[in-house]
Amino acid sequence: MIKRHGEAPEAGRRYIRRPGVYAILPRGRDLLLTFQAQPSPEIQLPGGGIDKGENPIAALHREVFEETGWRIASPRRLGAFRRFTYMPEYDLWAEKLCHIYIAHPVRPHGPPTEVGHSALWMAAAEAAETLANSGDRAFVALLQGKGRP
């Protein structure tokens, strides 16, 4: 069973399952993250939805590049969690199935191509407290030996 993070699903509400991939990208004691300005400002692990028919690893490479402008190497899956949330950019209630990977940030190839995103580096310890959702925070804390996903 995949652990849930965040709010419990609302009784009677229909949720659309949205599988996604997200990357923890360490370099030294810092992590490469993305700042998303809209619909509400938040710091996130780079990543997002897997398109229909898309391989999860290909989706991870695409999403990290779109949100940070960086290429990555050697992704390795760490685990997964679920969260139930409203996604205003799609006007839908989603059960997000979040697959978390660790990978090496190789090099930047320019600014993010996804509108409203910017890449930023943050100390892993700070990210474990700052990331927008509790599932992301739990996986970062796990890598620091300070918790469980």
C-alpha cells in the first residue's frame, strides 16, 4: 500500500488519478529545486505528470528540464506516495500518485521552459522544512536520515 500524505480524500468527491514523477537532485549539501509562481507561490521538487503512453523515466527527464533547465543522469526510484488535492491549473480534483527519484544534476542548458518556474538551489536541511507538500519533505528528510516517507 502506498502511504498518503496531506489531506484525506473528501467523501463523495470524484478524484482523477494523476501519476507523476519527481526528482531529488543533490549536489553537495544542496538540492536543485523549482520555484513555481502560479497558481500560488511554492517551492517544489522538480517534476510533474506522466503523459499518456510516456515512460516514467522519460517523463522525469522532460519535467526536470522544463522546470529547471537542467539535464540529469542516473535516476533511481526511491518510492512513492499519494496525495489528494485540487489542481486549479487543470480545474480538477486529483489523486496524485507521486513517484520519487534521486538523480544527479549534470548541467544547465538555459532557463526553465515552463512558464512561471525558476530553478533554485537550497540546503537539503532547509528544503526538508520548506518544500510545499509533506510527501516531498518526508523523502528529503529520509535521505538525510531523519525520517520515513
